[in-house]
Amino acid sequence: MSRRLADVAKKVGVSEATVSRVLNGRPGVSDQTRQAILSALDVLGYERPTKLRGDRARLVGLFLPELQNPIFPAFGEVVAAALAQNGFTPVLCTQTAGGISEAEYVDLLLQQQVAGVVFMSGSHAVTNADHEHFERLRGLGIPGVLVNGAYPSSGFATVSSDDESAAEQAYAHLAQLGHERIALLLGPGEHIPSQRKAAGAARAAVRTGVPIHEDLVVHAHYSLEAGQAAATRVVAAGATAIVCASDLMALGAVRAVRRAGLRVPEDVSVIGYDDSALMNSVDPPLTTVRQPIDPMARMVIELLVSQMGDSAAAPDEYLFEPELVVRASTAPRQR
């Protein structure tokens, strides 16, 4: 019992005495705090006291495209914790090959009378994907927030890292280091964040006077293996620097450079995107563009909770400025 009190109190950010009052049905606790404590019980896997089991938890669907890329579970952890603190129980919906689709997850959540939804880098970020389930949610008045890559007619508020700025910063950094053959390893062409990164790199190319070479632009999946395969091509084509659309792709690029008998950064500089966990601990520590996960997550919760409080959220996109983090995987071009 004492461990349960301590775990729940830490999760919600209240005293163990407050948790005890809620579990024993005593007055003197605000409804918001009470709901947060009950949600924390659910999240941590503790059973509610029998007399409280009739209090149905408020469910929020949290959609993540995958868990292999560490930036997604990192974002999910921050959002899930904030949801629990606001009295909601997050329900993780993750895409897997051959698994349940977004639309099928939505059907399941609607059967449970879901209170809201958060989609990160889902089908809303793909121009040619099926968006019917978003229209269904909007038609039912289900509050929702999209993260990274909105399509114009979604009707939902969107919170995004500024992908154009990210690519512009990365490309300009490499141009300033004297690189003239800068490769771009981007995500699939129909992916909105990749389209924005391409636009940002093009803007930097004009500003710096270092043109983009079409033979050094490759679209691939956001994985280490895809990054390695794409980097093998551009290194063979003479790239001395590579901008990658994810940290995992960048790690694959580092592997490709080394398998070509070259060194990072002495022969080829590599930049990632996300600044996901442990990128300062790899060899060499990765120069990358950091997504501002914490402030983005706070905005997601603010928009979602305000909608649940009957305050309409305008279908605007809120852009957050990413930050170039220079480490040891980039260096001046060797003459």
C-alpha cells in the first residue's frame, strides 16, 4: 500500500496524504487532482479501490508511428505524464507492420467513448494517405491535436517542429564549413516534414551560394538501414557532407562512411535530426538538430485540455524553432 501511495504521489506531483484521501473517498481534494490520481493508478497498473471502480477513467488515444525511433517514445512519455496529471488516461496506439491501422484504432477508441486524441507523425503527415478517420473524429466533435505535419483540411490544431528551419540550419552549417557537395537524406517524398526539409535546404542553398546537387538527394525510410543504404550511394557520388532527416538515418550514414573506408568527420561530415537519446554518446557524438519536445508537448496538452473544456481550438499550426546542436560529427572540408 505504501509503495502504491508513493508511486502515485510521485507520478501526479502531490503528497501521499492527498493520494490516501482520494483512495479512501475523503473530501478536500479538487476534482482535477482526484481525476489525475485515478488516472495515475490506471497508468501505473494499480487496481482502483472497489468503491472507485465505477468512476470511468477519461481516455485519450496517443498515436505514435513506431517505438524504434527513440524520439517517439520520448515524446509519448512527456505527453502521457502530462495527461495523467490532468486526470486523463493515455491509451498508446502504435503502428506495426501488418498490425492495427490508425482507422481501426480510432474505431476501437470510439467504442470506449474516448475523450480526445493526439497523433504524432501519423497519416496526417502523408499527403496521399487516407484521412477519412480524421474527418470522422472531427464530425463527432472529438478533441484532437496533430503533431508534426498537418494537411490543410484536417480541422485540427497542429503542433510542429519547424522542419524548414531545421534543414536550413543544418545545410548552412555545412556550407560554412566549406562543403560544396552536401547530400540530403530525406524521408519519403509524400511525407510533409520531408517536403518542408527539402524547402529549407533549398532556401539555405540560395542564401549560402552552395547549390543542391540532384544526384545527392535521396528519399528513404526513417531507419538506420535505409540511412546506410542511401549514404552508401551519395558517398560513392562524392558527397563530403550529409544532412539526414532523422538521427537513426544519420547513424546509418556514419556506418556507411566507415564501410567505405572513410572517416567521420575528417572525410565526410554527418548531421542528424531529433537529438534523440544518447546522440551525445555515440562515436563520434552526433551533430544534430534538436526537436523542442518538452515545449511542444506542453502546447499539445494545453490545446487538448482547452478543447475538452469546451473552448474551441482554431485549426492553426503552432511552429516551434529547432536548435542546431554542434558536436563531433561535423568538421571543415579537407582541401
